[in-house]
Amino acid sequence: MEKLKYKISSRATILLGREGVSKADGAIIELIKNTYDADADFCYIAFDIKNDKIYIIDNGVGMTRNIVESFWMLIGTDNKKTQHMSNRNRVRSGEKGIGRFALDRLGSKCTMYTKHKSENLVYWFNDWDKFEESGKTLDEIEADFEYLDKDFSEIIPQYIKNNIEKVSKRKSEETKENGNDTAPFSLNTGTLFIISGLRDKWDVQDINKIYSVLGFLVPPIEQTQYYIFAQKSQKDDLEEIESEAIDDYDYRVKATFDGENITAVVERNEFDLNIMPKELFSTEPFKIEPYTLDEFKKKTFTITKTLSELTGNDNGDFLSKAKEVGKFEFQYMFMKLSGGEGNYYYKVSNNKRKLWMKEHGGIKIYRDNFVVRPYGDSESNAFDWLGLDSRKSADPVAISAKSERWHVNNAQIQGTVLISRVENNSISDKSSREGVIENEHFVILTKILTAIISIFEKDRAYIVRNIKEYKDEKEEKSATREYASEIADRVLKTRNTNGEKTKTEADEQTEQLAKAVKFYEEEREETISEIKLLRALATNGLMTTSMVHDLKNINEQLVSRVNTLQIAINKNNEKLIKRNLNDLETNDEFLRSWITVITTQSNRDRRKRQKKDLAQTIQSAIKLLNPILDRKKVDLIFSTDKVPSPKRIFETDFDSIIYNLIINSIESFEDTKCINRTINISLKTDDGFHIHYLDNGHGLSKAFLSSPYDIFKSGTTSKFDSSGNQIGTGLGMYIVASSVNEYNGTYTITEVQNGFGLDITIPLTT
């Protein structure tokens, strides 16, 4: 059989060059990456627009003829993929083998001089316009090649060489001052590109934009080993391109992920200890670590958590894929951009923050010490690639909210994610070199990064909420005393000066105060009623979700069961008739139970405060659930000491407590495929009313074993899919906790592994 070979049109290089690298700054970045891969100390970019040229110079290892032929001129070479470490232990950033076509994007002609220590200086010239000639295949295009009997330094333009010598001397002196002895830059080897026939009309604004982009190209930590210099024209001075650092931040977090655990060093720089009252740290919230006075003085603390503990997700597929994401580092800073969040003992911030954040804000990805665009680029759609703003919009909670679910805006955060080809090979660059392939591993990376950001969010929200409560308590007492004193003074003064008239005015003032209190009480009752309704509806929704499988099965039988019964009757099959009637009765009992619970919960009478016996209220709620428990094969063991437990309550609150606990138990049984499903509820009354609840399900998720009381926070759930997306509401246990808190009750978790146990105590005297 005859074999046919593929051919590549020479015009294919246009797709890789001018069209594959869409922007000039992207092309320059690709060429700079090559200088880093070549173990250069520096990369020097000189714009000579007046003479239609751009120079790119490095003092790396250079190339031999064999390297030029076998790798430089071989499209799609994989040498950097198979030999990813350089002699200076740098992870080579290139791997696609198409970076050299960035030259075509910048200009139609390219002259290259390159010197390797083992050969003479190489001259190479290419006219990219040849690739556009009609009918030619790639192997018909040739480049000029020649050995030159010259030193590498001789072919560098004199003004550039002079600048290199000056900056080399300066850098050498700087390193000596820092205790290192670094030799001046050598020009014995290296590569020089002269790009001409420029395809862009460069002006000052375009060049300034390049400077801005290059400022983010290399993270600050790498700028002691590799330098980027640039010159706007022959007349302009040489400039070193550096990332501009800032120390005026409110929080800074340095985190590492090893595939399983996250270790984060959190630095607080927002709160002013000079104005924070010392008695604040004697309150209960500030007696626990890391919120004590000593921790505030240290400024930093370290936290280590497993990924499941940090995210609340112990889904096996998620954790497995997260491990495949690989090790990485993540550093970020938070800066308030305004003072509109209240006086919480914040330090006075620098008013230059907005300008700095506008230029440097956003979270950027660096792969092997080079930026991966466009992530964190303020001019791209990927500026907020973690979706921080949409997360904030979906849950716009104030920093002082009791839920502690405050979220940061993308504009308030600046950070760097450090990944590598070696540790993070599941996250690959796009062929266009703009961004990475956003596969499932990339999605999981975003979930982990968002969870790391939540470390500082939760810390800040906890501090501010408790500061607010402390200040509210202090200021409310003071304000109340002052106001009461003013009224007393006014009443007494009026009485002393106006005799009988005093009584009339005092009565009027008392009446106005009484009316105001009544108006407040009416508004408060209406608000409470609305809250009760919302809780009832939320509980109904959670119950319906847990019963959805059963409801679907009944729904599928609603019509067919009539036909099945009709057939049994026509055949006079008593056994089949009886079985069908039993099925009808079971399903109808289940539906009646579910409908009764749903309708009873939202009944207005149950949302009115009335004197009820707590044990009887809970027993009635459980009785309604019996058909549901029977269908779920759950054995509920109930006991009470039959001691009266009267209290003015909203019945719907105790419905919500019991129903949400039972819903969670049923879902636990379903998850573990538990055969013997048991729930124990015992009630006891002495100086208070006690509910002892225990099931034999799987207990708490591993994610909450180290901090079990997190389950009571709003929005906290252990239900996630394999990609890390939250599928649970996080409302059930929050409703339980908030309902208990309304009655000044307490709750204590008694079991978390061999099932789940909770003790609740409600005082009867208040």
C-alpha cells in the first residue's frame, strides 16, 4: 500500500507568530522567557524606533550550530519539555517549541548573533516575509547562517554595551553590600536579536505599556538572580524593570500547599494596639488563640489545616484531584481602599493605596518565575479570575455581621500564585501562550486559592464583629445613662419651676416614651414573625430536598398505580389487590406526613409566642414525622421524664430544631448505607429543659473534626461535588443554633465520629 506524507505550508508560521501571539507585549515576554531559560543574568531590551529596530540581548549560554538547526529551527521541539532544568537549576518556562515565532510578530526581519563557549560567534538571519510566498512548503524556506571571527561583545552596539558595563558594576557593588560577592556580568557568551521591519507603529505610550507589563513579569523574589533592563531610545537612560513593593497593607498571608495540607502565615497589620483598650482582651472572644493580646503584639501567627478542614469538603474525588494539582505557593495582601466600614481601631492608612492597587492589584499566576497572562491583568476579562466580586455580590455581608461571612472585593487584594511545570503538570499552558487550559484541575486550584483567602477573611470578620459587640455594649450603657439623666434633669427642673404644670409635661413625656416603646415592640414582633416564616420555609425546603428521591418514586406511580389496581380488580386477584392497597396506604401516609409538616410549619399560629409545654411540642413534631421515618427505615427511640416544661415560645422554632436534626441524620444514614438506623431523643426537665439527641450515622465529616462547632455557622456545609462546588445550603445547623440562641439556650456537641450527638439546654425561667 502506498504511503502519503503530510506537508506544512510555509504560511502556517503566520498562525504561530503574528496570529498565535496576538500582542506585541506577549511576543516580547516570550523572548524574555528564552533568555531566562538560557541561564542569563539579565535581559536587555532597547527600543530604537527611529531606526526601525528593537534589540534584545542576554548573556546566557548561547547556541551552537547544532542547537540552531536541531532545536531553534525545529518547530514544536520538545527539548525543554524533556530537559526542563537548566544548568543553574532554573525550571525552563518554554515547552511548546513555538516561542521563536514571536520574532515574526514584532518585525519582518530578524538578525541573530549567538555565542556558545564551544564555538565561534554565529550569525543567523531570517526574512519572515518569505513564509508568505504562495505555494511554498515549510522545508523550502531557508535562513542565512555564518560563523564570524569576532567576540560576542564586539557586535553589541556601543551605547548598549556601555550601559551594560555601568549596570554590571552597580549590581556587583549592591550584592557586596548585602554580603554576597557577585562578579560583574560576563559578555563572553550570549544572544543578540536585532528585529527590524517593525510591524507596529511604536510611540511613547506603547513603550510605557511594555514597561508596565514587564514590571509584573518576574516576581520580586526572583529579582535578585535575574534582571530585566530596558531603554526607550538611544537618548534615554537605561531603566531596571522591577516589581514595586509596598509595606502599607492591612493583612498579608503567605501560604503553601503540599497536595494535602495548607500552611499559612498570617500577618495582621490593620489594628492599632495603641488605641485598642486593654480591657477588650479580657473579654471571652479575645482570650482564645490567635486573638490574645500576645498574638496581636507578635502580629503573625501560623495556621495549618488539611484541605478538607479548610474547604469543608472531604469528597474523595475532589481531594484526589487536588493532590494532582500539585504543590504551590500563594502570597497575597489585603488593603482597605476606604474608611467606610466603621471605627474598629484601624490604623491610619496611606492615601496612595488606590493608585498602587490600580497599577499592581489583582492576583497573578507565575509559572517558573514568569507571569502567566492575562490572570490579574486589570485590562483583561481575567482580572477577577477567582470570581471574588461575584462571590461578594452573592453574599454581601457586612464586616461586622454575626455570621462572619464577610468577603473581600477583588479590588482590595493583590497576590501571586507560584506554580511550576514540574510540580503542577496537570495545569498546562494554552498553545497561544495566553493563559492556561482551564480544565478540572484549574477549577480545583481556584477553589483552593479561594479557601486560602477565606483564612484572612474569617480572621478579620471575627475580630471586627467582637470589637463591635464590645463597643456597642460600652456605648449603649453610656448613652442610655446619659439619656436617662437628661430626662430626669428636665423633669425635675420643670417640676421645680412650674409647679402643677410639671406634672402635665412629665405625663406627656412618659406617654410619648411608652408609645415609642410600643411602636418598637410591634415592629419587632413583625420582624420576628417574618424571621420565623423564613426559617420554616428554609426547613421545609431542606426536608423536601432530603425526601426528593421518595417523592419522585411516588410521582412516577401516581397514574400507573390506578391501572395496576384496576388490572388486579378485573382479575379478582385478592393477593394483588391487597398488595396494591397496602402500597397506596404507605405512599399516602408518607405524602400526608410530608404535606402536614410543610403546611403546619408555616401556620401563623405557630409563629406567635404562646405558653406551651416544650416536651409536648417536640413530641407532637416527632409524631408528624413517623410515616417519613418508617419509609426511611429509621427507628426513633423517644423518652421523656414527663415533668412539665412550660415556657412562652414560638412552636415553629422547636419544629425547626427537631426537623433539621432529623433531616441531617436521615442524610447521614443514606450516605453510609446504614442498615440499623437509630435516633435517640430523650427529654428531661429540672432547672432547665434538656434535649439529648444522638444518632448512629457517620458522624461529622472529616473536614469538621478539628473544629466541629463550625457546622453552626451560616453557609457551612460538607456537601460538595468532585470539582469543589458547594451543593449544600449550609442552613440546617445554623437554624438549629440560631433558634436555641434566641431562648438564651446552650448547645454542646457530644459525639462526632460514632454518630452525631447534641445536647441542648433551654432555661425555663426567662
